[in-house]
Amino acid sequence: MLLDVVLNHTSNEHEWFVNSRASKDNPYRDFYFWKDGKDGAPPNNWTSFFEGSAWEWDDRTQQYYLHYFVKQQPDLNWEFPPVRKEMVDLLRFWLDRGVDGFRLDVLPLISKRTAFEDTPHPVFLDTIKNVYANGPRIHEFLHFLHQRVWSHYDCFTMGEGIGVPSDLVSEYVDQSREELNTIYHFDHLFLNNGPGGKFDVVPVDYQRFKDIFFEWDRALGETGWGVLCLGNHDFGRMTTHFGSLEYPQASAKLLLTILLTLRGTPIIYMGDELGMTNTHFTSIDEIDDVQTRNSYNAYVESGGNPADFMKAANVNSRDHVRTPMPWNAGKQGGFTSGDPWLALNPQYPSVNVEVQLADPDSVLNYCRQLIALRKRTEVLRSGSLKPVPTNSDRLFAYRRESESASVLVLHNMSDDPQQLTAGQSSAVLISTHSEVLMENGVVNLEPWQSVVLDVM
């Protein structure tokens, strides 16, 4: 079992922060970042991930405190040694109770650029990468955790690599550096974000989508290991994000095939194994997510049309992936006998675990077959990744290779039939479709069809 741990911030109701804000000379004052304002305004132009300033005024001590996220989540000051000691004690507490390791939330943000200079970047993603993440002491802090915690336990560490570009990833996960076991990134998940951010929706660049996976695999090399994901709690459903609403079941199977055949540790987000797509919100009142609500309010206050914002929210609001898990077609999808925090996705009578277990052709049963294939096929778990050139941005092809085996993986990420050359001696290991049409070494791929071939 992995425990999700947040080392960057606490609640503003935590006793550390309650003491910290009590007075300027409180022993806990330096557990957080407190600064005077500048010219009657916050200390700098840093903005929160969730709209507005990253600084919140506190009347009691007449200073601002830093919060990268909501104002109820003040950022911890890792420069202060007692904070680092508390983090060691916290992690050891859970490891001593038997957890197997940690998913470490927003880990690249814990080291701050303490000059607190204004960000020069108009695009917020650039501020994340160049100002908030990868701070000057991040690797010192991670090596410190390895020495004081990780090296004393048989545990696994997975960093949420927000803001980490591919050219820096080896500094986090190269085995010789003794920092993290692995890290996962967001480069492909941000592909439908325009210059205005998450709710400035643009089409996905599928050539870039493919290139990102090859780029990260090269950057990780032989001494690092990555994590594969196509969705999580912060993004819309993978089938809506990267797939096709004309072919939802086929595209869900294809995306799962990508996850389970690339090099790295695959993570399947709850509900994606069913091929769930985004729900549909008709009003901001149906949304609970603070990021979406704050962005909506800022957009409307600036004169934007609420209907236009809701179109974007129906693509990228985080609440699409936070609806209750549908277990069956009964009341509340079998999730609860009460009233859940969000309404169930309207698909739940037909897209649920019970229905899909009974259907041999379901996304869930295909996912189980994929997992079984990966478990029994060593080259899919540990083989190298070799890109295969294609003549279309919607054709994604690669080999997984070892000294004794070679597997060719073909994906048609389009609504149109496509062809790819596979070679003469190929045997089908699995396919999203019941039929695989091959003639003279050429594979005819149906819309959103994946084929995995043994080519040895």
C-alpha cells in the first residue's frame, strides 16, 4: 500500500499554522513563509494554482503568508531545520506502521526561490516550471530524505513531478543520486491547455503526444524509471481527453493498451478501466472543484460569457474524474446508500463494474487481459522502447525489445481506417478488436484499433 503524502503545505487549521500566525516571535513562525507587503500589495506577483495571489494577508501579525494552492493550504518552509525534522518523523511514523511507500504530492515545489522575485512569465505553466518547481535546494532535500528515511526501509517512492521537464528528470531518479525511485510527469496531460491555461482549451497535438513518451523514455535512460499515466484526479477522463466520443469503447481500450505496453510503471486511474468518459455539467452550481469554481468566477468577473466557460469546464474540470465509482446499475451506482458529494456520471446504468464483468468484450475485461499479458511477457515489463516511424500523427507505433524477444505495438488513434507495415512473421498477442486484418505484412487497422504483435 502506498500512502499519498503532502510535504509542501498543511491546512491553515493545523496546530503548526495556528501557532505560526499567533505572533511574530512564536517558535512556529518560521514553519511557513511570512513576508511584508510591497507598496500596499503582496510581496510579489506570484499567483496561486487556483486563481488570485499566492499570498494571503493576515490581520493579526500584519504580514502575508505564502500559499501556492488555496489560502487554506499555507506552504511549509523547508529552509527551517525543524520543518525537515518533522517531515522525517512523519514519514517514519507511517513506514513503521507498515506502509510500503509514498506517492509524494507536488514534491518539486518544496524548495522555494527565497529571493521571492517577480515571475517574468505571462504563461502560468512557465512560472510553474521555472519559478515554483525545481528550486535551488530540491535535490539536497530529497537526498536528505533518502539518507534519513528511505535508506532505512524497504520502501517505494513516487514523486508527483509537476514542473519537472524531461531534461531534469534524471536528477530526481538516477539511482546513483539516491533521491527517488520514480516520478511521473504531466507534459502530455497539458496538451489541450492553451496560453490561458486549463480553461483555454485547444486541440491535442497527437504528434507531440507521441514524441513526449519517447522523449521521456530517452531522458530516463537505463538508470531511471518512469511512471505512465493518461489521467488522474486533476484532469478530465482519458477517453474524453485523448480518445474519441464516436468510438468511446475502442478508444478506451487503445489508451489502456498504450499504458500497459510502454516502458514504465502503469497507473490506471479509477474508472478508466471501464472506459468512463466525462460527465456533463450544465451549471457551475453542479461543480464542487475549487479550481473550476475560482476560474469561473474570475472569468465571469472579467466580462466572459458563462456559457463559454462551461464548454471548457466540460472538457477540463477536475470533477469529471471525481464522481463516484459506479459498481452497478442500482441506486447511486452501488457506491453509497446516502447522497454522494457529486452526482453520478449519467452513464452509470450501462458503464459500471457489474455490467462489464458480465460482458466478455467490455473495456474492463480487455483491461484484465492486458494486465495478464504484461505479467507473463517479460519484454513488456522490462524491455527497451524503440520508436517506429509512421506517416501520420495519428499512427503511434513502437517496439519493445530484449535480447530474446521483440514485440511490435501499433495504434490507430483516429476515426479512419489506417495501414501499418508489421512484417511477415508476426503473431497477434492481443488486439482491441476481435479481428486483425493482415496481408503481406501490412496490418489494416480499424478506427481506434490497437494490435500487439510478437515479431520474433
